[in-house]
Amino acid sequence: MPSLYTIQGSKGKDIALPAIFNTPYDAALIRRAVLAVQSTRVQAFGNKPGAGRSNTAEYIGVRGKPTMHRTINVGKARLPRLRNRRGILYGKVAAVPQAVGGPKAHAPKVLQVTEEHINAKERKKAIASAIAASINPALVKARGHRFDENVFPLLVEHSFEKMSKTKDVVDALNKLHVHDDVTKAKEQKETRAGKNKNRGKPFKKKKSVLIVTDGTKPIYKAARNLPGVEIVQVQSLNAEHLAPGTHAGRLTIWTESAIQALTKKGAELHV
């Protein structure tokens, strides 16, 4: 039976893990679930519906109307004009491709469906499998994480969630022998190749420790600025949190309250 660790790095009481941590490892299913999550972030490329036509432009091809209220047989181009002057004849041409601010003639259309579908039961089973992989030292080591196998799995007491200062979190990570992994993530930060460095993502960053809590806690603000560290609520866990890049076995710190919440939620995920 694994033990809870204190923020000083010493062993505390033993704790029984929920059945979800015994889920068999299924790499193919985890990969499917992660790709499904990533596909939802693909930005569609195409024009906005109604672009260039959200105006008052109108074409009136009726000969029976007065000259200033028609756009036919008046010695001007037969094109739609804005109705924001004393008569339509005096309005600017709009809502056609050759007009300033008009729609594109042959704009790209969003025809491809980029979002991948995964069944609900498969998604839940993939998350359960990734949760179980987080306490498998062989899989965690295969991802290249640095940790002490004598202090594993990383289950910590409630007080870990209550830390509100970054220096306290760093001190706790040092005593749990996982701060070397954060240092490694910091050292491996590199400038992204290509033009994308000018589009808001100048750096490539590595993933480090994942901290799982129950609900919003002070540690979120205390640890969010550490390189590669992520904090997530157990209620919001998805496959990509636990298996970045489709590879399961991320170095994860489970808080005591998260384990208790997972005991309830595990009944839903364990299929």
C-alpha cells in the first residue's frame, strides 16, 4: 500500500488507491484520445459568413422609380449602393468583390472536418489507462522524467495544495526529489524554428510535473510559473494532461484530496 508524503518529503500514513489505478495500459487507445483533444484546437481556414456584405448596399433595377431612387438607366454602373445618403444613387458601391471593403471573389471555404470523434466510453477508458500509467515507474522513466523511485508514486498531503508562495513549492519539490525535472525542462527551452516564432509562440517548452488537485487551490498561482509545471483539477483531467504528445507516463503529483475525489469519479471512468 503506497504512502502519503508530507511537504517535508517524509513518509506519512498509508493510503489505499482507488481501483482506477489498476486499469490496464492501452497505448493505442490513449493515443486516440489525445489526438481527439488536439484536433479540437485546429483553427478552420476560411472566410467569415457574410464578410463584406454586412452593410446597407442594395441594387434597385426598377425603371418606374425616380432617378435618385434607382440604380438603372442613370448613367452609372448597375451595382449595389449604400443607402446612407439622400438617395441610393449617391451611395458608394459596396457588397461586390470589385468594391472597396467588399467580399472576396473566390474566398476559401471551410470544407474539411478536422475534429476527430471518439466514443465516450473509449475516452473514459483512455483517461483511466493514463491515470494508471502515471504511477508506473517504468513508463515515467521512459518519458525521460527525473525522479527518485524511493519516493514514488508521488502522493502528497492536503497541505501541499495550500502553499501560496512559489519558493515554498520549489522547496517542497526539492524534498520530494522532483525539482531536477523542472530544472531539466527549463534548460531544454529553445527558440522555435521558422516564422511561427513571430506569431505568439517564440519558444518550444518541455513538459515537466503535473499537479492534480481537487478544485481551485492556492497552489495554482504559486506553481503556474515554474517551467513545464501544470496544475489541473481532477474534475478537468483529460488524456493530453496525462500523456502529452500521446506518450503516457507523465510525472504526476496526486494530492490527498484529489485521490479522494478520484475514488468517486473513478466509478464513472473505470469502464
